[in-house]
Amino acid sequence: MNIRLRKRELKEKGRYALYLDIYAYQKQWQENLKFYLESDKGILPFVR
């Protein structure tokens, strides 16, 4: 997938901001999950 083309398409449709929000949320969730799995206590310090 051409990321640059994809961003341009989404921006033209007015969904670029939404796409970035979803991407940022998923990335944060993955980081939280990784920290949770690696943590001995099993507690998530960054819960939305």
C-alpha cells in the first residue's frame, strides 16, 4: 500500500484526522498490551 497516496485519499475525503486518531489509539493500545505482558504485576498504568 502506498502510504502517501492513502493519506491523500483520506484527507480529500475528510477522514485523515480520524485515520490518524485510530492509528494513534491502536499504537498506544499495542504498547500498553506489550507493557502488560512484560510486567510482573500485570497492571496497566496507562488506561484510557
